[in-house]
Amino acid sequence: MKRGQFLRSLGLSTSTLMAFYCLGTTMTACGSKEDDPDPVDPNPSGGTGVTGTTTGSAINFTIDLTKNTSLKTAGEFKIFGDVLVAFSTSSTYAALSKICTHEGNTVGYRKAQNDILCPFHQSEFSLTGAVEQGPAAAPLKAYKTSLSADGNTLTVTA
Ligand code: FES
């Protein structure tokens, strides 16, 4: 039985029913705030200084790090199309699908844990994409990264 059917079965007045509905809405809103998962950094979308294909199955793009300087700071990340690029706390680059393999929500990088978290149901992934904690069962797709000799261009390929 749904909530509305249950409340109507109690024979309550319309105004009382509305109070229940509003209370339910308020509690839901409060509950979702209290249930906020471990925070990931705000979704920092890349835009400038990127050329190539950042979405779909033929990922192949370059990032001008002189225009995306945060990616020269260990523990930072950006999202380019379908790909999350992180400069890990150990100063290595990782590029992974941003699409969680559980239900397709957007994952984020956690500096403190140096890993990937899906904030929707708390799946955790290593920087190689391996599942460290479910509910996700399949790994994130990992892409190859290559840094230019001068350290100013990062290439991401499938
Ligand atoms: S969508 Fe990522 S854990 Fe559920």
C-alpha cells in the first residue's frame, strides 16, 4: 500500500492529509542532507585548453596544462567530457571514466584518500579503476595518460 492510500484509509481530512504530505517532504529533504556522503571536491569541469574527443568510445584528447594549472597541483582533478583526470597526491596522472559502473552517476576524486568515490551510493575505486568498495561491481574504465617532455601537455587515450 502506498503512503497516500494508507493515509486515505485512515479517513483523515484533506488538510490533515496535506500536513502529512508536507511533513514527509520536509523530512525527506532533511534526510537527504543528513545523509550526504563523504564529500568529493566540487565538480571542476575542464573547458579551455582541451582538444580532441572527450566523450564516447573513442577518447583521445590533449590538455594544455598551462591553461589547466590546477592539474599541476597534486591532489587536484578535473572532468573533461566523460573523463575524470586527476593529478594524484603521489604526483601521477590518472584518467578514468567519470561514469560510475553502478548506476551511471558522476564520480569524483578524493584527495584525502587518493581514490575515486561515487557520492551516490559510496562505491570506491582505486586510481586504476578497480572497485575497492561496492555496490559497484565492475571497474571504471581507465585511460592512458602521457605527459609531454616539457610537462605542459597531457594526452589521454583509450
Ligand atoms: S551510482 Fe555510483 S555507487 Fe551507485
